[in-house]
Amino acid sequence: MTYIAYRTKEKIVIDGKLNENAWLQAPKSPRFVDIVNGGPVLYDTRAAVLWDDVYLYIGFWVEEPFVRADITERDGLIFTENDVEVFIDGGDTYYELEVNALNTIYEVFFIWKDAYKRGGKYDVPEFDVHERDAYTFAGNHDRIPQHFWKGTHPRGLRWAFKDWDFPGLKTAVHVDGKINDNRTVDKGWTVELAFPWSGMKWLANGRSLPPREGDEWKIQFSRYEKLISLDKSVGWAWDPIGSDDNHRPDAFTPITFSNTYVENIK
């Protein structure tokens, strides 16, 4: 079922607090579920989407009794600890962002290898596989013996550009508690993201920037939680992917953009 993303008249300050009236009125997602099978999960997570002519805004509300984050290096392997993640599908491309509770971010831009043609639209200096920090990638299963190299997705390989940064991206985190202090029980943390439409050039796939009434984008909203007692990270998401390989844009959540202002909905 698609989610309706409403416009906002209010100026959104990216401070991680999600306390503007627009966020209070924006419809929240259902409680996140297990990313593989859609089953119930341990802690509550919700997300919401707003937009205006300049930005796509995404907010996360993350229940977490013991908020923890250690990685401070940009583009460090955030997925090895607790994080929230956003993937934006662009048809022949997609973008991944991960954020931990220290507001450390990890970004990668992907182009499906079958769409990367010599002389084609992606054959530009911005995506020069010889000059950029680019790798072939086939999803989370590409190092399992029976799926080595090509993974399990029907499209197979994609180029992953680790040094690509979303132009003008704004991120902020607010912790309701004491991070990295297990002597206190925290309420959790909130994440506030602003993606400029002007930076969506390679993700638009023929769609208007900013979007028009009724335009649909597919976005994955997820969270990874490291269960210390099991020494295992589990994924929770707005909609299940049906696999522990979350690089499946075909299964992302559909978001329909409305020109109605969130301030006008009841």
C-alpha cells in the first residue's frame, strides 16, 4: 500500500528533534517489521516523509533503551552497528544512506551494470569507474559460495561508487537519553534527513524535480539492530524485502507525492 507524502509550508530545521508542527501532523509509517518475513520485532521504529520545492524530508523515530554508536569516521561500516537506512530507487540506479546515533553517515551510489554502457548517459566523469572509488557489487549474497560474484538479484552486478556524496544532504540526530551509557535507560533517538531535489538528477528516472502531484518514488526505510547476546544484527523495515539482501529496489516502499499541504489535512 502506497504512502502519501504531503507538502509542508513550514521551514524545517534539520536538528534531529522532529518537533515542527509539520512532523507532528505527518502520517507515520506502521511499526517496522522484520525485513525478511514481516514478523513482529523487539523495538518500535516509525518513519515519515514530507517535502517542499527544495527538499525531500525523512524522519525516523527509533525506540532504543540503550542507545549506542561507536563509528565516527565518515563512510565507515555503519551497518556493523545500530543504524537507520534509506535507499532511494532510480530505476537503473539507486542510492544508499546509513546513519548511526552519532550522526556518522555512510553513502554509496549504485548503477546497475546492465545499464552502464560505453557512450551512455552514465559514461561521464562523475561515474568514471577507472578514476573513482568504484567496485562491482552483487548484493549481500555475492560472497556466498553458490551465489559468488553475481548474487541473487536477477539484474546481477552493479557498480558501487563509494566516494559519491549526495549534493547538499543534511542529516541530524537527537538522542533522548545518554548515548553509550548503560547505567541509564534511554527512550531512543530520532533522525532528520533533508535531500535536495537538485541532487536527485541521477535518481529521477524521467520524473519531475521536485515531484508533481501523484508521482511515485520507491524508497526503503530500515533499521539494523545488533543483538549483543546473539552477536547478530537483524533488520527491521517499513515493508519486508523477503530476503536478508536488502538491495532489492523492486521491494522498496512506494511513496506517492501529494501537493496537499500537511497543515491542511485532518
